[in-house]
Amino acid sequence: SAVISQKPSRDICQRGTSLTIQCQVDSQVTMMFWYRQQPGQSLTLIATANQGSEATYESGFVIDKFPISRPNLTFSTLTVSNMSPEDSSIYLCSSRDTEAFFGQGTRLTVV
Amino acid sequence: GENVEQHPSTLSVQEGDSAVIKCTYSDSASNYFPWYKQELGKGPQLIIDIRSNVGEKKDQRIAVTLNKTAKHFSLHITETQPEDSAVYFCAASRGSYIPTFGRGTSLIVHP
């Protein structure tokens, strides 16, 4: 099973600023994803991070707000841009080959 | 697309009792059904999964059953312990497609 390291684990940010979350997988994986999980809710897929090309975003999520990088098969970043209190949530990185695994999450609070 | 319904949203049991969480799915082509456990402050962890070519899978106190005809699958936890308290998510996917998650069940095991 893949081990996923995600950082930061939590942060408190001022509205209008941006935060970049990093995700490192201990082995090369084909697919990497970013999810948002609001308090007490299920996981909502933000986008699929594609290696060497632009990320594929789900309905309701746009690149200007959530730019994603994936420079290689083990690393990805998600930036939450121009944050507002509505962006307060847990952000999760996930990878999948035969099974899907998750990082420990980044708990973001925007004040 | 796939739609996964999960029940109950909250389940409270006494230590030593059994707990059952049920999920239904809509896409008859789905063939992979994982279950995740999410403890407070952590990312979801894969605890057991089942593929469509089997009807039941067991791992110590945890078992999962699948009824492809009825399109439902269930998680069974026997002899529950306080450390089983967590949020449990079911998911369904077709091949290497991105899994669709249920809304989660908060399991509380009272000592």
C-alpha cells in the first residue's frame, strides 16, 4: 500500500491569501486526486492531478481558485487561492493504483 | 454517473455488540467496493474491500457482503470495541474509475 505524506497538517489563514498544500507519495502512482471534506460531510472530488498536463476539474471547481501541479509521479500540490471563510475545510490528497489511499489531510481555517 | 447511498448516518452501540452499515449503488457496472475508516483528525484508511466476483470477505472482526443483484453491500463489525468509534465510508467504482463515496456513518461504541 502507498504511504502518502501531506503538509501542512493544519493552518489558519487570513482571507484573501493563498495556501499551497503538498502531497508526497512513497511510490510512483498513476492517479492522484484532491478532495475537500467539509465538517461532518463526505468527500467531494476537486480534481484529478495529471502528470505533465493540466488537472481535470470536477463541476464547481475551477483552476483559478484551485491551481494544481503534478511535476512527477510521486508529488502534487493544491493551492487554495484568494481564500474566504467558505474555504475552511479539510483537504485530502489521494492516490490510486489498485486501491485508493489518502493522506492525513490538511485542516484549513480561514479567518 | 454512480450514486452511492449509505445508512445509517449515525450508529450507536454498546461495546461487544455488532454493528452493520449498509450501502446501495446505482451503476450495475461497478465492480470494486472499498470501505474506509476515518478517525478524528486523520485521513480515511482503507480497512477492507470486495470485488464483484465474490459475495463475502472477512478479516478478523470485520466482514463485507455484496449482493450484485440488489446492488447493495454491507460492512459488519463484530464484538465492537471503543477504538472502532470513527466515521466509516463506503465507496463504489468501475475498474480504474474514480470511486464514488457514500455520505459516511458515524459509529459510536460505548464502553
